[in-house]
Amino acid sequence: MADKGSCRILASTASWSPSFGALSSSFQRLRSVTTPFDIGFSSRYLLDILNQLESDTTLFLLADPGSPTLIQDRDGASVLFVLMPMRV
């Protein structure tokens, strides 16, 4: 679980051991989150989306671990991506 106000990245495959990374992030809460949560995505799908974005800043709209996540270029591009979570 990530520390309050941070994001922790975990990537693993069947053939490689898990690896961790960190990313520079800032958070803006649209509604109160009472319980931190873990959410998993297919790394392939996430990278496909991130490679389509032109900005260095990305907006992730997360609701809960079971709901789709909306991803958008923070610079106001008209494209909106929907990424379905995986069970972790």
C-alpha cells in the first residue's frame, strides 16, 4: 500500500520477479476517500495508453478498485481513455 499522498507502482509478469517504481505525482481529490486502496492494470494496456499521450502530465480519474479508470492528457486533449482494472 502506498503512503498517504503518493503512488506506488508494482509490475510483474509470470517470467519475471516483481519490480517496484515510483513516480512523481500530485493528487487532487474530487471526493473524500476514507480508505486507501490498491488497483491493478494490465501493464500492456496502460503502456499503450501512455504512449498515445503527448503531455508529460496525465490525469487519472479513479473511483475504486472495481471501477473503470479514466485517463486523459492533462493539457486538455479531446481524447479520453478508459482502462479496466484487474483483480489484485
